[in-house]
Amino acid sequence: MLPRLLYKILASLVFKLFAFSSVIAQTEFHDDSLKIVENANKILAVEIDIENQEEIIDFLGQGVVRQNELAKDLIQFYLARFYYLKQQLPKAIIVANRNIEDNYNPNDSDAKFFNIKGAIHSLRREYNLAIQSFLKAAKGYQNQGNELREHVIYNNIANIYLALGDHKQAYHYSKLCFSVYGQYPMKPNFLSFLGILIVCENNLDMLDSAKAHIDLGMKYVDTTKDIQGKILMNFVKSEWEYKNKEFHKAIPFAIKSLRLSEQYQLKQFVIMSEILLMNIHNELKEYRLALDYGLSAKNNQKYYSNISMQHSITNGLSVAYAGIGEYEEAYLFIKETDSLKSIDRSEKNKRSMDSLLVQFESLTHKNKILGQEAVIAIQNHTIERRNNVLIIIGFTLLLLFLFIISFFIYNRQRLKLIKNQQEVEIANAITASEEAERNRLSSELHDGLAAELTALKLELEQHNSISERVFFMLNKAHQITRRISHNLSPFVINKKSLVDALAYLVGNNNVNGNLSFYSNVSNDLNLKPKVKTLLYRSTQELLQNALKHSNATEIVVQVILNKDMLTISVEDNGVGMEKELIHNSVGLGSLMNRIQLINGSLDIDSSPNRGTTIFINYKIEK
């Protein structure tokens, strides 16, 4: 056994050497991938103005040394991304679908194309298709072992559900994303993901949880490079204070969110911050300031049209104008507000969150590229600094580690095998002992008690003064003794087929006429004696349980053969059983363990007052 183990270790060592050479080859591809990213950024920055698709592909591939499938796949991804960011969505979807349908798919590389399809469908408001694409992307990244990228996708899905107004589902996916991403506060998108989670919590009135997450996020606001995250953190902090009626505390954070949004020209966040400030100042009865923010938000709507925001703006302006006494203007805005109240709430939520989703996806791609470039640069620098001495030491330690692990696994498996064999031997010994005891009891009942009852009957028949009731009771005792003796005796099992033995068992116990038997088996099943005995005794035990405990008026025993699957069922229309009683039953647990010894299974279908059906399933060996 040991030489074979050493062979496996050496084979594994050879694989590790091959894997290391693959890392070196991968390093060369990293250089090519950085070149492709650089070329893509030039096109997106409008440094190069190219419309023809072949010319775009040629430009993306300039300077790439290894024109292999990996490089071609990455070029196609940036081609689709180029069309997406240029709002040429039909072209983008064609490129994505074409690459998903091709045969080149190492390590689930289609994930990035499903991701961009999700973004395209989101932009088109095709939310179901977007969620389906994002879930396929997440599955691909999961198969790659790329946990962080997988959970970025869950945040994309959370944004879609926010757009649909489904805050519970949005919270589910946002929390799923942050369950992993929360461990990496220095990652580029940490605050963006945290901000989306807090938006969900604020909308679900989970203010305590939102406060804890706000406190966490504010620790990183001043040092982060995630602009959207910084804006969102200030916004949700202000919104949280507003919901808690701490209006003066809310103002500085809303103003900071506004200033950052203006600096980076993120119009939807500008409008969101201005609406929040308008509402805060209306609450403080500072109507002139509220009016300034409301009119600015209304003016900014020419850059970002959103009916839901328009409703909030006109409503806030009507309050502000009424506050300063200009009731005619207030009337006009309240009238406009009323005309917008017929908007379906879910449609309003879709429109208000749609731009946030698109903007977030765009910034996510940019931040991920920056993060990937930094990671690639660090990895290349680390690989270049490795020397031959460290490699030799590493492989020596690896060899020793693999040897110890393999030896540990071998011993563990060996002990497990020995334990299983001992358990089977003990179970077989118990079964054999039980069968011998049944045989002994059957003989004593048949040759002892039954014979004595027969003799007593003959003696009593000679006395005319004995009543018929005594004879009736004596006959009944004799029949019960005979039935018990036959149930215990292995004679029926040894001399008959399994089906005939079970039919005899049912007939022998059918004293009240409430038992019936059915089988579609006409030929001998040719079962091993141990299997045949165990199946018979198990059915006998189930039948006895039904007779004793079910209070049933009808009990049916069936033996059905479907190809090579033998199923024996005992069904009654009695009181049934609670699930807790089934799980805690020692008898059923013991029976299940015995059936598993022959690789069979026991299935129980029961509920109170609906009867019980128990199936014994056994696959017949050919």
C-alpha cells in the first residue's frame, strides 16, 4: 500500500511542477491582458475613433504577444463592453451571445459575458432577463472559485430589485454580497456595496442595523477612492438622521453628498441630495432654503428625467411656497403633484432606481479594472522576485506536507472501513441470534403449549358439564398460540418463496378480515437467504405494528416488482403518526438500520388521522 501512496505523492508533485510552469505562462498572458485593457481604455476615452468592428478588434489586439484563445476571449469581452458603454446595446448583446455560444469555455469564462448581458438587460429594463443573466454569471464565477466577483454579481441583482421596489429581495442579495465583501474593507467597491445595503435597511425601517453599518462605513469615508460609496455613505447617514427627526444633524451629510455628486457630475445623486435637503428644510420651516434646493432639483431634471423624483420635487415645492405665503405657486405645484399620484408605485420605483443601477454597474467595472490591474502588478512583481532556492524549499515542504496528509487520510479511511465491518458483523450476529430465538420460541409454543392445549381440549370433551364458552375460549387460545408459533417459525421462510411467505403471513394474521395482499410477482425472485429473511421479518414487524397501534379498519400489504426494484408496502387507514414520533421511534430506527445492511431503504409516509404507508425498497442484484 505504501509504494502506491508514494506514487500518488510523486504524481501530485509532477502536477504541481506543471502548475508552476502554467503560472509562468499565465504571467505572460497578464502582460497581454494589461495591453488589451490599455487599448480598451484608449477607445473609451475617445482617443481613437473607430466604428468598424474588425478595426476595433484589431486595435484591441495591438501589442498582444500571445494571440491565443484567452487573449481572443478577453478582446471579445472588451468589444462587448465598448458597445455597452457607447450605448450600442444591440451590438453589445450580439457579441455577448456569440461568445457564450462558442465552444471555448475554459474555467467558466462565459461568466463575464453573462455579466455584461445582465447589465444590458438592466439598461433596457428587461429585469427578468437581467436577473437570469446575472445568476448565470454568479454561477460561472462560483465554479471558477472567484468568490469576490461572484458576490459583486449579487449586488447587481440587489440593485435590480431596488429598481423594482422589492426591498426585501434587494436586502437579501445585498446582504449576501456583503457577507463576503464585508471582510475586505480596503477593496474598491466596499463602501458602494455597504451603501446599497443601508439603503435597503432604511427602506425596511431596520434603523438599528442601518446605524451599525453607517458607523462601520464612516470609518473609511475619508480614505476611500470609491466615489459612489463616499456619496452613498453621506446620503444614507443624512437620510437616517432625517428618519430619526434629527434634522440639523442630517444637513451636513446631505450637503457633503450633494457637493461630491456635483464634483463628479453624477446628476441622479445631485437630485437625490437636493430633494433630501428640501425635505429637511421644510421640516425645519426654513422654506426659502427648501425652495432653493427644490428649484435646483427641478432644473437638474433636464439632465436626468425621473417621474418619481418629479413627484417628490413638486410636492416639496408646494410645501415651501405655501410656507412663504405664495399660495398661487403652491397651488400649481400641489396640482401637478396630484396629477402624478396615479403613477403605479412599482413603476415609480423602477424609474427612480434604474439610473442608479446603470451608473453603479459602470463604476463597478471601472473600479474592478483598477483593482485587477493592481493585483496583476503585485502578482507579477512577486513572481519575478522568486529564486531557485525558495522554489526548492517550497517543493520540499510540499512533498512532506502531502506525505503527512496522505498518510493521515489512509489511516482514517482504514479505521472507518474496520469500524463499518465490525458494525455489519455485529448486526448480522444480532439478526442470527434473533432468528434462532424465534425458532426456539416457535418450537416451545408448537410442541409445548399448543400440545398441552390440545390435550386439555380432548380431556374437557369427555365431560358434558363443560360449557360451550369454555370450548370457544380454549379454541381461541389454541388458534392464537398456533398463529404466534407460525409467525415465529422460520419454516415458512425456508420452504416458500418470499411472495408466498408474505401471502401466508397476511392470511395467518387475518383474524378480523381486515387484511389484504397483492403482488405482481409471478416468478421466484432468487434472493439470498439472508436478504429474504430480513425482508420477511421487516414486513412482519411493520404488519404487527399496524395491527397493534393503527386502529385501522383496512391494512394492505403489496409486493411490487418494477424492473429490478422490489418494493414492499404496508398501508393502513388508521390514526397515523406525528413526524416527531417517526424520528424518535427506536423500533423504526432499528428496522431502518437493518434494511440498510442489505443496501435497501425505508420510506415512511404518515400524518395524523391520514393513515400510514411504509415502503421497503430493495434493488435486486442480477
